[in-house]
Amino acid sequence: MHYDGGTGTTPPPSPSPTPNRKKISLLPLIFLIFYEVSGGPFGIEDSVKAAGPLLTILGFIIFPFIWSIPEALITAEMSTMFPENSGYVVWVSSSLGPYWGFQQGWVKWLSGVIDNALYPILFLDYLKSGFPVISSGLPRANAVLALTFALTYVNYRGLSIVGLTAVLLGVFSILPFVVMCLMSVPKVEPLRWFVVSEGLKGVDFGLYLNTLFWNLNYWDSISTLSGEVVNPSRTLPKALFYALLLVVLSYIFPVLAGTGALPLDQELWTDGYFAEIGRVIGGGVWLSWWIQAAAATSNIGMFLAEMSSDSFQLLGMAERGMLPDVFAKRSRYGTPWVGILFSASGVVLLSWLSFQEIVAAENLLYCFGMVMEFIAFVRLRVKYPAASRPFKIPVGVWGSVLMCVPPTVLIGFIVALSNLKVAVVSFVAVVIGLVLQPCLKLVERKGWLSFSVSSHLPDLMALS
């Protein structure tokens, strides 16, 4: 059986990718995953406000077993099985067919672009206290455009530059929390960790679950860079493991330090409160400023990582014949310049939405894509049990099913907690994808644009 991306025709030869482009090694890949998922403990403060220290600490210990570890394991297995830039798109295509593979690509790309629209806004929010002119109006709009353009150019210049930048920004973002945690040790009172909001009656479970979910998902995003990784069958699983440790520890220890060293006032635990914790623990403003600077630069790292993932996904879909050939074109730096332009345009168009609307909308679209990934993972285990899997989760078919049950239940809670406005917007976005794929097939049949499967790709469906 040969998978041709749904064209139904033998693909014409396509130029292979630039042979001299640099591929990503282990360390940059770890930090790219770190920024795809986290970027540091910025934004987790609301979990303490919603539920108190005990449930927050337990949440960041237990939640990775329910969601992050299963998602990371599935990503490792499927990315090494299909080491190409379409990532989760080809997982779903090989299992459910190219139509649903396209839907997966649409909702995941849109979710990523919506997510990326946050980061220029958050970066400017950290700067507006020092530069009030960018707090509103035309100056703020111009600042968003200028920042988006500058970061887009970094992505255009090459994935090796993005990877190196991610490493440097990651070290800078983590270090102030290492210092804060060490300085907090003499001040910690462990009994403060066992407080729960009014004995569970005061817990805001919607805010609590959304905060945990938003800060511990997107492990699968790195799959769209699989074709750019040195020896992906070994490098990707290692990078996911080390990134998982880095993310979880970067959440737990700052929460332990902040809740253990200071008297608890849950209302103060909102975005940016770690800077105040740093000021108190550090005995001056120097640590507070460092944490604020780390928070600002962390948004740059998240933007760069997300845009790389989004743009290479479009390149991978074009190489599989799902998008016009123009999306498969690379710049002289090896980057998918058309995909970068499309992703940057989406960021600019969505930057007017509020923070809460962005997070809620991306969570719903992301959930839709994750359900299809779980189905694809189990279905491929059933259809092709003997297929080559350089990294394989040591469970059988029923073990695979059981592993997907807890995150699927969690998805049900996230969807149930969404408001009507966000649900309608997300539903409309899904319907657009359902219509867009047949429209593109019509464009292909009419010959208005060129579509083809790149000749350098392996016959992925010769699995048995």
C-alpha cells in the first residue's frame, strides 16, 4: 500500500530538501520542547489562587502522569515511526485517511497560531511599566507588529539559530528561580504547603484545571520538526524525557519556595506574583527585576519555538501533497518561508483577542486534535502491530487504550468547562477545516495550483 497524501496519482519527482542544512542536536531540542510546553513557571500563579498550595503542588506532581507523560510517550513512539515534518498530521492520515489528517493539521496549526498570538502581547505587558507609552493605542499596535516582524525574521534565518537562542533564553529564564529557591530554604515553613482553599469549598476547579492543562500540554508540537533532528529515533525520545523533567521541576520548586517561605494570601497569586516573591526572598528588587526580565524573554523563546513548529508543519503537509507545493519551498537558510509568513500573518490577525479568549479557544481546538492523535495511536497499534517503531512504549493494544483513557477524560472536563462563546468560535473553526480540504482538492483537480508528494519521503504506509 502506498500513501500519496490523498492525491490518488503517482507523485512527480520533487527536489529533496537542502542537503547542507544544519539539523538540531539534543540540547537545542530539549529547550525547544521546553519552550513549546512551558518556558518557566510564569503563568502558574493562578493555580495557587484557585486551589491553594496543597492542590497546586499535588497537581504539578500528578497531572504529568495523567497528561504529560502519556502525550510525551506517544509523541516519542509516533515521531520515530514517522520521522518527518508533518508530524501528527501523518499519524492521523496513516490511520484515519488523508481527509482527517488534513483536519488534524488545520486545528493544530490554528491552535498553535492562536497560542503564539499571546507572546508578543505578554512580552509588552512586562515592559509597559517601564515604557507606559506602549500600554495602549497605536504605539502598542506598532510595537506588536515590530516585535512579531523581528522574531519572524529570526525564524527565517534558520532553525539552528532558533535552537541556540532557545538554549540561551532557557538558561536565563531558569536561573533566577534556582537562586530564589536556594535563598528560600531558611525561610520555608513546610506546614504552609498543606493549605487547601476553604477545605475544598473555595476551590475554583475551572481555573485550576485550565491552568494545569495550559502549562503542561503541547508535547506533540515537536513532532513537526522530526525531519530536522539529528538521528531522530534516538534524539527525540531522550529530548522529550529531559524536557519533561525540566518542565515539571521548573514548576514544583518555585511553588514550594513561594508558598513555603511567605505567609499565604491567595488573592495575590496572579500573573507576575513570582516577581514580588523574589523581591521578598531576595531582600531587594534585584531578584524581582531578574524574574521580570526572565518572564519577558521567556515569551520570546515560546514565540520562536511555536512558530518553528507551525511553519514546519505546513512544509510537511505540502511535502505530503495536502497543501500546494509553494508551502514546501525553503529559503537559502533551509526554513519554510511561506509557512513562516502564513503563521506570522495569523499571529498579527489574532493579536487583538483577550488573553482569556485566546487560552480558552486554543485549548478547545487542541483537545479536538489530541483526541484524533489518541485514536491514531491505538488504531496503528491494531492495524500494524509489527511495523517498525524505533521507540516503542512497552504496552500492548489494551495497555495503549488504557493509557489514553485518563487524558481523554480530562479533555471531557476541559470541554465541559468552556463557555458558549468560545465553544461556538471553536466549532466554526472546525467547520472551516471540514470545508477547506474539499476546496483544496478541487483546486488540485482544476490544476490551478500544483500539489505533489516529495520524492525524498519514504513509503510510510508499507508498514506490514
